[in-house]
Amino acid sequence: MEQILLITTLLLLLCLNVSKALDCELNPNDPNRVAYTIVVDKSGSVKRQEDIAPAVAALIEGDKGIFHKCGFVGLQDTLWDGNGRHRYTECYIEGVTDVISGAGQSIYENCEINIPVDLYAPVIGHGYITAQGKEDSSQTNGFVFIGCSVIGSGTVYLGRAYRPFSTVIYYSSFLSACINPAGWDPWEQVGHEASLTYAETRCVGPGADTSKRVSWLQNLSIDEIRHFTSISFIDQEGWTLKLPLF
């Protein structure tokens, strides 16, 4: 079943394209937008391996976007957080495989991320929250999770390396028992783990124990933590202050 539900209020600045009444796509040529309370559901049903395929619920490519109390529900590639700077606050994101993927430069604040692997067992054995796609060390993109809650069932990895310089930070977030003790998967970057930036700082919960994490988990300095967790990571010119307040 594929559907899109618009609940309570939908406030967009400049452009929101809903294509084929199934997907939510934001045009990369239309920056500066706010979305409030939109739920996109493309979870579908899975009974066999052949039923599994990428099915993007929302494709975000424009620069300078804020999403507040929005919901994104899918199975694989739920939220394509592509090029551009984005801020997600108090959102609900659900999926199993590469749930949040792309090369966005984004901050996720106080979001709930649900990875219900057992819902699709035994067809799917484990889940991956992120597949971040930073291609080169000169790029500044990455995913930062601040004050988020990660829940789910089965075995879940915090992320896997979609590209050589994949960058994902979890800061002051709750990690449930579904998190695999290793935490991270190098995927196609085996042998190049030193170029990845994966870090967990001040996280709590039964899944926050880093004693059995991969050896290449980064231990960031105070300055590095400030860099990633400051709003300046996505906004150095004050554009977030110019958009409507919630």
C-alpha cells in the first residue's frame, strides 16, 4: 500500500511538489522552504525478497529547508536527504534499510527514528539507519543527530558507508537495545575505514555502549563536536532565522 497523508497543516514556502500522489519531491531549484506536519507513507508490504526495492517517500534536494513535526514512513531509502542544507525538528522517520540516505548537510533535532526490523522478518535480517554519501574530504556535508530517540526491533546499525567520506554524528541521543554492538558497517569501504567520520557523543540508553563498537569509531575533539552540533554547521549566514518560526 502506498499513500500520502497530509495532516493538520501543510505550510510550504515557494514550492512543494507531490508527484503521482505517492512521493514528496522538493525541487532543487527552489530553496528556502518550511514544511510543517506532513506525513508521507511508502512502507508497502514485504512477503518475499523480491518485494524489496528502494521506494523513496521524500526526496529533498533543495538548499535551505526546514521540516518540523513531519513524518516519513517507508522501508528502504525512506528519506533521500540529498544535496543542500536541511534542518529536521521533532520529526518521525521510519524504515529499515538505508532509512536516511544521500549527501545532505543536515541536522536532525529531537526526532524519533523507528527501525522495525522484526516487522519484516525473516525476509529482512537487520536494518541500517543511515547511508550518508559524502564523496570527498573537501565537501562539508554529513548527518548530525541531536537529542534524537532511536527505537526499533531486531538488529540495527547506526549507519553504513555509502560513499568514501561518509559522515554521521549522534550527539546526546537515546539509542535503544536494537542497536548492534558493532554500531557501524563499512559496506563497500572495507579497507578505507579511516576516511569515514562516524561518532557517538553523550548518547544514552542500552544501545549506547561503545565498548564493542568498530575500532574505527571516531573520538571527536571538543572543537569538532562544537562544529557539528552548532547551527552554524548548516547556517553561517542566518537563513534559519529568516524563515517563519513554529
